[in-house]
Amino acid sequence: MGKIRINGEGKIKINLSLLLLFYAMIVGIMRNNIIIILAMFFSSIGDFILLINRGCFNEEKKEIFNYGIVMFSISHLIYMFVMNTGNLSNVLIFIAFLLIVILTILTVSNYKSKMVIFSLYGIIILLNFFNSLNFSIFATIGVFCFILGG
């Protein structure tokens, strides 16, 4: 196996992802809640999958985008669990869980319609946004920024 070459985009995104993972570790330890670390871990895996999909490693692209979406969906589900806001949260988590199961089945079966996969992922992100409204303004701003940037 040869040396792995990472392009400029990959280097920037890897560093940002690792920085966020490190931040989540600090927050998780300070709040005595390692579930936050788990959520960020799945986000980091999603980031790496998307970098592979974009060809940031050795300029080789692989069609694994849908697996990244599944990792991000799991991450959002964990964040909703961490931001448990009562009955609304339980309903949203259940709906998100069902959507992630459907998304995973579509991904594993190599379902080709990205519009369905994007739609399911969008619903999961919106569920996380609505859940964050009942949690804190900082969580709401964070999810909102994620929606704008992602």
C-alpha cells in the first residue's frame, strides 16, 4: 500500500473535523456526557466518507456518499437524544430512528435516487432543529448554521 496523498481541501476539512471532535471530547468530559463524543464521532466518520467520495485522498473518487449521509443521520439522532426535551423529543427521536432505518436500507440496497435520500436526511436535520428549539439557543444556532452550511 502506497503513501496516502491528501489534497488541500482534504487537509482543511480533516483538521476542522478533528478540531470539532476534540471540542466534543472536552464538552463531553466537562458535562460528564460521553454521548456527545459519540455523536461527533459519527459526524467525523461522515466527514471522512465525504472526503473519500470527493477524491481528497490520492485523487481517487468512490461513490460512497450515501454512507456519509447515514453517518450524519445517526449523529443527528444522537444529538436529539442528548437534547432530550420531553415528549416532543421522544416523538422526534422515534421518527428520526425510523427515517434512519429507511435511509440505511436504501443505502445498503444501492438505491440510486439521491432525491429520496436527501429528502430523508433533510427531514432528520429539520427534526433536530425543531428539537433544539426546546433545548437551548446555542443548540438552535448550531443546527441552523449546519443547515445553512451543509
